[in-house]
Amino acid sequence: MAAVGERGEPRREVDALGAPKGLARGRRPRTNRDRFGRFSESFARGMGTSYFLIGMTVFVLVWLLYNNIAATGAQFDPVAQGFPLLTLILSLQASYAAPLILLAQNRQDDRDRVQVEQDRQRAERNLDDTEYLAREIVDLRLLVRDMASKDFVRQELRSLLEELDRRDADRALRAQEQRGEGGPQEQDEDDEDERPRRAVQP
């Protein structure tokens, strides 16, 4: 029998084999990896500074001086036992510092890998753009080479004008020749026309 919820609606039981792979079966505390990674980077960055070294040195010196100068009953880390508390603190610091520094290095390596991939893609795009521009420039050069220059156009126009002038001169000469050949014949025809007219007149 299916279980009933608070509002009276039956709860759907999810089978382990029939459930999707990414379906959460229960509420588990999720750690923010990005936040923890930023913390590790800030921790490693802080340990790599001169302030941390100076502070750590001052802390250890004060610890040692106090436990050496103070009375035996007031010493919280006895000298006779070889400073066991200080040794434990330094060991814990080293045991936690090493993984945090490695985690920060891994994050930096991941960022570098992503940056290298982006640089490679950007370089490929720039290469493609450069090749495209080179092809376009070659096409433009070919087009400009095929285009007529100003001197060529002027020379062609000049030759056309000279050709037109020669044609006009030839036509004028032909017209004059035709007029010169047809002049006496026309005069004789005019005289023949006038003779009958004179004969008809009283």
C-alpha cells in the first residue's frame, strides 16, 4: 500500500532501479566546492607571503621564551617534555597546509588549462580571419588589375574621337565629290527645262 502524505496525497515511492541516475534519494549536505577552493587559494596565498613567515616566527619565539622563562607550574608546554603542544600544533599546520596548497595548485592548473584552450581557440579564429582577409585582398587585387585605369580610358576615348573625326571627314569629302559630279548635269537639265518655257511664252 502506498504511503499517504500530510495533505492526503499518496507519496510516490521511487524504485532504486527505475529511478534516474541523477535523482537524489535523500537530502545530503552539499559542500560548496567553489567556496572551499577559494578558501584554499587564499590560505595558500597567505602562507606564501612574508607576513605569515614573520608572524609564525614571532609566535614560535614568544611560545619558546614564555615556556623557558615562566615558572614550572605556569608553563602550559613544559620544556622538560620537549614542547609537545607546540610540536602538535606545527604538525597539524603542516598536515593541513600541504593538501590545501595542492588543492590551490590543482585549481590554478585547471584555470591555466582552460586559459590555454581559450587561447588556442582564439588563435584559430584569428588565423581563419587572417586567411579570409588574405583571400579577399587577393580578390580585390585581381579585380583592380582587370579594371581599366584612367590613362587607358583616356587613350580609348581619344582613339574613338579620332575615329569619329576621320569618319566625319570622309563623309564630307564624299558629299563634296557627289556635289561636284552632279553640278553640270543639273545645270544642263535646268537649261533644257527653261527652253520649252521660253518657247511657250508669246
